[in-house]
Amino acid sequence: MDSLSMPILRDINLTIKKNEFISIVGPSGSGKSTLMHLIGLLDTPTSGRIFLDNENISQLSEERMAKLRNQKIGFVFQTFNLIPRTSALANVELPLIYAGVPDEQRKERALKMLQAMGLGERVNHFPNQLSGGEQQRVAIARALINNPSLILADEPTGNLDSKTGAQIMEILKKLKKDGNTVVLVTHDLEVAKIADRIIKIYDGKII
Ligand SMILES: Nc1ncnc2c1ncn2[C@@H]1O[C@H](COP(=O)(O)OP(=O)(O)O)[C@@H](O)[C@H]1O
Ligand SMILES: [Mg+2]
């Protein structure tokens, strides 16, 4: 078997219910990000099926995947992944532009979301003018702006000091309390424990 046909994930059978807060925990290289990319329509599986809100999402066109990603998934990454030299406000507005929301409404919604993240005074700052914790809160505001079905956070505290990381975890907890569905991916069992349910993954398998 050549390296390209090496399976990364095997025998994965996982159901995530609405308003659940689950964590996927496992060592580096165990397949957590791959699983998250499949759930989040950033990648397609070579076999098996994935359903999101009862729609089979495992074999969709690129366009349909992009549309669903925009409508239904909110991503939070370790490296924040904000657009550089673009204000916090514009970063949060971006998913609304793709969704075709008119300009006025967009500004208002993005502003409200940033205020809810405690960033009302930072809306015109560029990412490089913000602390790591602030950047991650902008990223969370962006993830939430389209009322996604699912929030996927991949090592969201990985680039933050422990105090700031704890603040971000509190925000994730609150998102769940507000009715969101949250999947937290982490290599750190202590971090994973914040969730209602922990899925352990090792060598591409749920254990
Ligand atoms: N695009 C890719 N092409 C081939 N192999 C990959 C790719 N991305 C990740 N892998 C491999 O898949 C395995 C799981 O990686 P990943 O899902 O990133 O793990 P984790 O997030 O748990 O650290 C690793 O062995 C990695 O080398
Ligand atoms: Mg990873």
C-alpha cells in the first residue's frame, strides 16, 4: 500500500446531537483535524457517509460544500485565521457578504457580535493590533455571525497563554448554554473535560 492510500480514519461512527458540547481528544497525528475537516466540509471522505442536518454531505460539489460551510459551520482555529490588514469588523462581516446580506444589516450584525465578545472598542483594529485572545474572540464572532448549526473549534487555545485560554473556554461553554452545538478538538485532556462528552481518538479510531 502506498502512502497516499493509507487510511487516516477508520471505523468512525459518531453522532453529534443538537446543542451538544463534545470534545474530540487524542495525541498529535491521531486524525482529529482530519475528522474535523470532514465534519466541516473542508474535505470529503474516500468512503462512508456524513450527515449534517439530515443531508448527506459526503459527496457534494465544491459549490454546495462552500455554500453549506458558509451557512452551517462556524470555524475556530488555533491560528485564528483572520484576514490580515482587514479590520475586525470586516473580518466578521465576511461570511455575511458571501451569504448575500445587505451592507447596512451586515455592519449592524457584525458590530453587535463583536460587542457581545467584548470587542466593541476594537472593531476598527487590524488583527496585528489585537492580542491573541482578542483575535480569537474576533474569530469566534466570525464563526457565529451566520447562526451556524455547528461550531468547530480546532485547538482554539493552542496559541494562547493559560489564562487567556481559560477565557476562550468559558466563551465556548457559554455558546453551548445559548443553544449552540460545539465540537472542540484538542490534544489536551484537561481542556477536553470542559465538554459534556469526550470522544477519544487514537491512530484514526475512536476508542
Ligand atoms: N492532507 C494530508 N495528506 C496526507 N496525509 C495527511 C494530510 N493531513 C494529515 N495527514 C496525516 O493524517 C494523520 C492525521 O493528521 P491530523 O488529522 O492532522 O491529526 P491531529 O489533528 O490529530 O494532529 C497524520 O498522520 C498526518 O500526517
Ligand atoms: Mg490537528
